[in-house]
Amino acid sequence: MSHSHKENAVVYGTEDILVSLCNSVTDVLNVATQSQVRYSGMVQRITKTCLKPDIGCFVLFDGGFTGLVVINFSAPAAMELYERYLLSMGMARDELATSHTADEVSNVMGELMNQIVGNFTGKVGRELQTHITQNQPKMLVLNKQVMLSVDTNLDKPEARRVTFYTASNNIFYLELAIDRTEFIKLYDFEAETLADPDELIAQAAVAPSAPAAPAASSEHDDLLKSLGM
């Protein structure tokens, strides 16, 4: 490789992967809720990822690189996204759950999380030309006393936290932990074109994937065991 090529090599690191993930969150939620979700221009370096109140949700992924995505929703943020999503799908307001602790709210947030990570894994395939697989999102409705640490078996973990705002300025946080990694572009290629997001949402509405069940107490032990706890 010539010296000049080395200097001009395009490198994708943790922050680039994080931005791609953040854009998946806003792309999916904006279409699903027909409202504007945005994220902060500042990102925090954190030492470990945690599931926090009021609804903590996480997905592990593996393959070309390994990592963990956590989204911690405040109750108002979860309820706003849940309501906007179902109302945009044509449900009547009086049919909606009224508390963030309702299983239905966790199921809907899990379905949205599934779509977000699916969008992200698709982009990773197109833009980074590698492949990652995800597991089914896990949701936990948490009270103030509970904070689960979800550090996976990463060799050199890098963790980041980004603040998100809903259209009504309710807050939720995304946390990403991945092994320190860099993707260096070897040659120019055209990323494959993306399907229309509206079309994808419509397909998901017609044939929803199995919703993420809140971790029942029987699954709880397996869950904690799989997290090395």
C-alpha cells in the first residue's frame, strides 16, 4: 500500500458506528411515530452500560463486530412513543394502555427496538460490508432501586451514551458498548440502495415479528446468567 494511500484511507471507528446507530433510532422512530425524535450533538464516554428505570431495553449483536445496544426510556418518553406509534397505526386512544408498566407498552417498545437494530444491521452490511446478527430485544420495567450492569465479554470495550429527545422533549438514553474497532476502506464501492423506510414500516405492520416479551421471572435467571451475573 503506498504511503499516500495510507494517509487518505477512509477509517470508520466507534463514533461513526455510533452515529449510524443513532440515525437508525431517529429514522425508525420518526416514521413509526410520525413525529420528530432528535439526539444531542454531544456524546458521553462511559465505563459501563446499565439498564435503568423506567424501561430498560437491550440487544446483543455478534458477527463482524460484537456489541451491545441499551436504550433506557423514561416513563413519559416510553408512553409518548408508544401512543404516537399506535395512534399513527389507527388505534383509538381509549384502547391504549395508560401505564408504562403495562406489558403492551414493553412489547411495543421491544418491537420498535427490533426495527431500530434491524435497520442498523442492514446499514452495517451495506456501508461497512460486514455482517452482524442480533438477538431478540429484552425489555425490563425497572423501579428506582434496580440498576443492572450489562457488560458483555468484550476484550477492549468502548462505551458511549447519547441523549435523545422526543417531539414533546421527553428524554431517553442510548448506550452502545463495542469492542474497540476500526474499519479501513480498501477500495471504493457503492453502498447498496436502501428500501423506502415507509415501505419497511408498512411491511412490519402487516407481518410483525414476534414481539419482545418482557423477561418473565423464569427467563430472568437465564438472562442474568447470559450476562455473566
